[in-house]
Amino acid sequence: SMETATEMLLESRKEALESSTKHARLAVDLGLAASISLTNLGVAHSLLSSSNNNDDDDNDNNASDIARNLKPDSRSWNAVINAVARSRDTNCGDRAKFLLDEMGRLYQEGDGDLLPDALTFGAIINAYANSFEEGASDKAAQLLMHMESLYQMGFENAKPTTFVYNACMNAFAKDPLISINATTGGDITMNRAEKAEQILTSMEKRYEEEKDYRVMPDCISYSTVINAYANSNTEESGIHADAILRRMINRYLLGDTKCRPNAVAFTAAIKAHSAAINAALSAEEGESATKDDDVQRKQAEASARRCEDLLQQLCLMCQNQGNDRTLKPTRVTFESVIQALTLANDLEGVERVKLLRDDGGIILNNTRRK
């Protein structure tokens, strides 16, 4: 199990691989857990097996030599940390972070071989994103800042990559607190969706300055931020989502093929407008509403029309690209638009979308909004 592998890693390193067969076997088992070279493991196994035929004193000496040669290195630590982070077990992010901290402590104490890489950081950040725990995004952001600091200090392998940035933005998008605006002294600060967009903006800026493909924003980057605004459930969710979608499309039109729009991005934008409708109608029903009911209703209707527009735009793109599967609206896409139109009481729009769905997403005269 991951816990056993973790314990073996710490024990084998903490005890400095004392000369005993126990620690030799721990090192071999650790190699298995950490995916160390099968060749090295085979050699170690052969040596241990042959040592069983010798005297007891020789056994201990041989085992000691093997243990020292199998001292956990950077690859071992990174492999185990990645395995723990990706286990999806409870608190796997915190457990992996503990190992990362332990690795850093040993490095500070003089073990210069123990350096984490960007993949290791990304795996832990991704674990926080998939934990759906309140405040997990803050832990992910702290790790990203730590990576930035290490890179500025000259550790090239710690440079954040597109995968790491995307994982951190995803942590903000999935944080249960995303729909709550943070407050400090009564002043509203950035919510988690806005923090995700801030990371995207920093990615764009870094790529423009460095032209390093390793930090180039891609379609996942933009779709993740759009999804963050969809999950934020504010009256401005749709407006912000549209702005991010336009940025994505503009980059693609300028030649960035990694930012090619797809059904995922459009569906997320549709969900963002649907969230805006829910927020507007909730404000209309609430006792503390600050806008007239008529204004709230018109805002909901406008968002519903925008959902239908996005769906038709996606369908046309799919048709023009030879029914490209990445552009094909899904069942969720159609249902999200139908839900938005239903909330806005646009029954004619609901029928148009149902016809469009039944026609396989092919835009016809009877399914085009006038």
C-alpha cells in the first residue's frame, strides 16, 4: 500500500540504512513501490538470495553493502510522492506534501541529491484539486508559490509548467468555497474564480516574455478558468466566462493551435451563463435584492439567449470542420441550454434546442434563433 511504501521510505532513510538484512529488504521493497529500475532490483535480489547461502557474518556485510547502494535518491522520493498523491486516498495531498517537506529538510541537511521536480509538485497540487476540500486551493497556491521561489533561486527543475498551472487553476475551480467571496475588513477581495484567472494571466505574461512552450497556456487552461466562473454562481459568471472564451479564440486565430476551442470550453461557458441566471433569479426572490425584478428578469433572459447563441455557434463550427468530434455538443451541452431557457421561461427557445438536438446538432431554418 501507499502508506507502507511511505513508511519504508522514511524508515530506510531515517535509520541511515544500518547494516542489517532488515534494512536491505526495506530498500528493495521501497524500490518496488517507487518503480526503481527492474534491472537494479534484479541485481539486488540476486545478491540477497546468494547471501543466504553464506555465513551469517557474510550475510550482514553483504546486506549492508546492498542497503547503502540502494539508498533512496531523488527518483525514489519523487516516485513515491507521485504514487501517494495520485492514490485518491483520504488526505493524500497532505500526506504527499509531508513527504515533500521531509525531502526538502534532508536536502537542507546536506543531501544534495534530493531535489523534487515539477511533476512531483504538479501531482500534489492535482491531489488537492481532486480532494474537493474547502481551502484546498489555498494549499495548491502555496505550493505553486514555493515552486516559483525555488525556480528564482536557480532550481531549473522546479519551474512551473503548463500542467502545474492548470492543476492549480483546477484546484480553485473545484474548491467548495468558490461561490463565496472572500472578505477582509469588510472589503470584498478576489474570489477563487478570479484567482484562477489571475494564474492564467500570469501564464500568458510569462509565455509572452520567455517564449517557453513549457508554460504555454492551452485549451485546458482557458476551459478550467471558464469552469471556475461557472462554479462561482454569480450574476457576472457569464460575462467573465465570455471574456475568457474570447481570449482563447483570439489566441487560436493568431496561430496558437494549443488554444483551439472545443465543446468542453463552450459547454463550460454555457454553464457559466446558466449559473448567472440562477444567481439573478435568486436575487430577484431574495428580500435583500438591490435591483428591480424587471431588471433581474431581463438579465436572465439575456443570459439564456447567450446560451443558445453559444450552442448554435458550436454546432456551426462542428459542421464547418467536418463534424469534428472535439466540437460536437454533448448531452450535457444541450441539457444545460434547455435548463437555462426553461429558467428564463423561453419555451420557444426550449423547443428550438430540442429540435436541434434531435437533428444531431445540424443547424436548419427551424432550429436557428431569429
